Amino acid sequence: MDQISFRREVRESDVGEVRRLAEATGFFSTPEVEVAGELVLERLGKGPASGYHFLLAENYRGEVLGYSCFGPIPCTRFSFDLYWIIVHPQTQGLGLGKRLMAASEAQIATLGGTRAYIETSSQSLYHPTRRFYERCGYTLEAVLKDFYAPGDDKHIYCKSW
């Protein structure tokens, strides 16, 4: 994990890479995987005006091992959504997620952000995800009951700097 670099510009090949990573986690439905790729296409087509920013974590061979997607929340001054942060399951637990989160937060700060919001499911499958956010300094700000489906609440986390 020492020879990881972060790339901000997306390429056409990243559409497939992002979908591959989202699918590999086993957490996301087919429509969600498709949305992840569509955000790359949106960025490719509109550039920064899309409102989507990416960081792609690559090893020394140029293989994408993880990525994040974030953007400013419309009608706010300093708030950003962290839409996606994914690390390939084979490289989880090695610190890449924390490095990717820190690099994403630094990029958000460079873009003028002072806080980031992350939302996730209350399902037990997402327990490790929620613990990761908490270990990265995010606090649970709200729970929206039955948001995704009956018994599947939306948890909204926030971190300010």
C-alpha cells in the first residue's frame, strides 16, 4: 500500500473500473452499480460543472484499487456530500480506505468545503461501513426511519473541519 497514488481526473476506462469496484463489494444492487458508472460519465461530459469530483487510488501498475466521489451540496456554502468511497475487498483492512478518506477530505477543503456528509443504510451488512466512518471521525447526525425500505433506515454522518 506504500506505492499508492491518487488521480483526480477521470478517464473513459474509469466507467468500467468504478462499476467493477462497486460490484466487487457485494453491497450494491445492479442499478446502484450503474449509477456509480454514470457519475463518471457525467464528469467526463461536463467536467467540474457536473458537480462530481473523483479521487482514484492506483497502485504502481496503474490498477484502480479504490475511489471516492464527492461534490458540493447545492444551495449550501461549505457543505459537500461524499457519495461513494469504495476500496476493493482484497485490499480492505490495509489502510487504503483511511488514506482515500483523508485525501478526499483534503480535496474537499481545497474546493472550499468545511464539512462532509455521508449517508448509508442501517442494514447489518453496512455495520463495518458505519464503523469505518466513525473511526474516520464522522458522527451520526440523523436517522431517517424506513428511508430505503421498511426496516432499512438512512444513517447520515457528518464531519467538520
